[in-house]
Amino acid sequence: MATAPLSRRDLDFLLYEWLDVTALTGRKRFAEHSKETFDAVLDLSAEMAVKHFAPHNKKADAQEPRMLPDGTVELIPEVAEALRIFGEAGLVAGQFDESLGGMQLPAVLARASMAWFQAANAGTSSYPFLTVGNANLLVAHGTQQQIDTFVRPMLEGRFFGTMCLSEPQAGSSLADITTRAVPRGDGTYRLTGTKMWISGGDHELGENIVHLVLAKVPGGPAGVKGISLFVVPKWLVNEDGTLGERNDVTLVGLNHKMGNRGTTNTLLNFGDGTRTPSGEAGAVGYLVGEENRGLSYMFHMMNEARIGVGFLAISLGYAGYLQSVEYAATRTQGRAADDKDPASPPVPIDRHADVRRMLLAQKSYVEGALALGLYCAKLFDDQETAGGEEAARAALLLDILTPIVKSWPSQWCLEANSLAIQVHGGYGYTRDYDVEQFYRDNRLNPIHEGTHGIQGLDLLGRKVTMKGGAGLALFAEAVRATIVRAEALGGAASEYAGQLAAVLERVVATTGRLWGAGDPAVALANSSAYLEAFGHLVVAWIWLEQLLAADGRSGDFYEGKRAAARYFYRYELPRTGPQLDLLDSLDRTLLDVDPAWF
């Protein structure tokens, strides 16, 4: 991967010229930071990603993890070495408290830092990504003993973390999980059950793996209200922090995926008796918080992971875009449409209108998505540190945008990867180039952490209606504020503001019509179409924000921003019209079809 996986220039624009993240240093939590410390983190991340993560990306894809006869997992050695360097740099602990050995970085900087690694190597970067989410959950909901025993070693890069939700028979339907946790009377529980699709579920990359496992305690309520959350380490930890007995957690097998192959994806048995800690079967687990509140705790990690999956999709889309830009500038083929002289030399393919269409589409997707992701990360910082009404408003706006920041990049940055292959022509689908791997890696993200359909149900079924529609109202207020600024600026910005206003009012009206019909089944039948229309509205808003930030500035970078905004408003935002027409019609096609007709 000779091409840089991300654009530092774009990151600087978004972080400093648009979001003004240096203003965060005026808050107590970030007072020790400055633009210089932020730049140092970004510089280090870019350097490490290029030197230690990108070089083995293709090798890890070609030589995927292998389960050995003794039940251990073999990965290429470069993965462990990259993670060792990552841990020693302190980046796992980047956004955590200084008291835990962290840097107290703003989340928006931590996300920007991680994006370099996700763009360079999706598989290897997933191990610290999961570990950070696991540690964040335990810091928020665990006991001090759990923090000392499990979080501190994770932040030091010695332990890794996972989240264990799905089961073979349940998938995303967590109400149907069957893993049991029986209290032992000594403060521990014994877990039995099987978990499926567990990323990072087993490997030899560190000293230990800390599983966060959803399970049901006998006698608890039915469904999701009876789910509890447990820490279940691969190795039990003694009081002095040394490793003790091997817990009753067994790797049954590895799932062989089309992409993101460098991350182990596992089927795990808990408590099958393969091992007997303290002389009996059953995986030893430690309750997090209270019984029967496990799903609410896990949503802390799941919502963080949804934003992180969005960033992974963004990063892969961005990496493919940059490679296709470079390829299109150097690959010569054909002649200009008005050049009829067959003796004239061929031109770079980025001179052809249709190639420019594909490059502009990618640019509008990946740069729009990156801006959205960083905006949401900044909302998290505001939620945690702004205080008062500003914090409450940030939390509400982040809540409504989370399904978008997860699903929109997973759909449209994947499309960017598809276009990157197309720009490369026949070379694009060969393994000699990186873009086909980016597509395969990214294709997992529409499924990770809640499918497209689940995010649509969440957005339309819960987020826009919660608190009497307060989240939707706040979002509309934020968009209208941008529209007012754009109208005052005049020119193209004013034109786009008119388009954006029209789509916003349609989305608000359509939302009311869907729920006003009084039939939830009809309202939610086309929730995926609602998610897509809402997502395009959000990204159009984000592009107008970028256009305003670029006002008065000259040069190729800013002209590129204006061209991408123009493309999005001319080619992309109009897609919402037919989608909203469908929703307004209260169409019953998907409800009326009989499965027998398939």
C-alpha cells in the first residue's frame, strides 16, 4: 500500500477548520492538551499505521488465522508485533483517565487516530478497537476490582477484550439467547452456553482475553429483561494480578470470512467441561452491575462499536478512494471525446467524464462520511464534558445520529469501494491491487453491530419518536441553523440550502404520516428506505457545513470540497424523492407478499 490510507489534509480541515477541536482544551478534562499534542498523536498514528499495519495487510488476508490441533490459533507474526508497538505507544489508553494510565484525549481525536489504523489494516486494528470498547464499558459499569484486574492490563496492551452476544440459534435476536449463568454463592457465577461470530474470540496475541458475555440467570424475567452481563476471562486472574487457572472457555472453531480475515472470528463454548477451574465444569464469570440489566450495560459498548464500525467502513472506503485517484491519474487509456486523431497519445483516465463521475461519487461518500463520523465523536465529547443543557442536547443528537453513522458509511463507503474497483478496470478485481480486498473487508460492515434493517427499525421505531419526537426536533433545529447561515452566504450555498430545507421538511412530514396512520407494521415495513433517505439528508447537511467552512478559501483542496458538495446535491440528494414517495404511500408490498411466492 504505497498510497497513504487517509488524507491528513482532510483530517486537519475537519478537526481544526470546521469542528475547532482545539476549543476543547478549554475544558478541564482536556486542559493539558493543545493543538501541538493533538498533532503529535495524529502524526504518530499515521507513521505507525503506514510502517507497522499496512505492510502486512495483504499477507494477513492471504494467510488467515488457523486453528491448530492443540486448539490454539496461529496468526502471522506481524500481527502480534504491530499490536505490541500499538500498545507500547499508549494508544489503547488514549482517551482514558490519567489515573488509569490514559492520555485523556478527546474522543474525536481518538477516533481520528484509530481511523489511520483501520484504513491501513482492518483486521489487525480490530483487536484494539474491541479492547477499547470493552474497557470503556467496565470503567462505566464495573467495580473497582474489575477495573484493576481487567481494565488496567487491557490499557497496557497485555490483555485483549471481546463482546459475546450472538448465539448460533439466536443471531441478532438477543431475547432468545440460552447461555446460562448460575450464581455460586461466593460472588462468582458459572456460565454454560455457546457464542457465535465472536471477533477476536481466541488467539495468542496477549496474556489474556477478557470476554464480556450476555447470559441469563435462572429465575429471571423472560426475554431481554432477563439478560445479565458477565466478565469471563480466558485465564482466571489471581489477587496479585498473575494468571491463574485456565477458565472453561473453549474454541470450537474459526469462521472463514470473505473479508477482514486477519481478525479471528470464533465459535466459543462456555462451560462445556473441557477445563475444570477449581475442580468443576462451568466458565467462571463475574457479574457486571446488577442482574437482569446486562443489555443496558452492553448497549454502552454496542453504541460505541456502532460508531466504530462506521469509522471502519469510512476508513476502508477512503483508502480505496485514494488508491483509485492515484491510479486514474497515472493510467493512460483512450483519448478525449473531442479528439479524433488516432495518432494522438492516450490520456490519463481521469480526463474521461465517467471516470470523474466515479471519483467524485467516492469523494462525496468518503469525505462526507468522515465528516459525519468526526462530528458524532465531537458530540460524544460534548455529552461527556460540556455540562448542562449543551451536554444534554449533544447526547440527544448523538442518539438519533448513531444509526446513521453506523449504516450510511457501511452502505455508501462500500459503494465507494465498488467504484474504486471499477476505476481500476480489469486490474481492480485482481489481487495485485488492494481495492478488491478493501471491498471484501468492507462488505462485513453492513452486518456488524446491527444490520441495515436493524438500524432502520431503531431509527424509525425508536429514535425519531423517543421523548415525544424531541430528538427529531433537535436534529431539524440544527439543520435549519445551517440553512440560515447558507442562505445568508448566497450563491451555491443558498441554492443547496433550499434543496436541503425541502428534503428536511419532507422527512419530518413523512415521519408524521407514517406514525399517524396508526399501524406500526405499515410504518416500519419500509424502515430501510426511511434510513437511507434520512441518511442522505444528514450527509447533505454535513456537506453544506463543510462548504460553509471552506468559504473564502482558495486552492485545489477547497475547490475539491466545492465540487464534491455540488455532486452530492446534484446526483445524490435527489435519490430521497422516490424513497419518500414510497414511504408516504404507506406501501404494503413487503407485508402482503406470501413467503410461498419466493
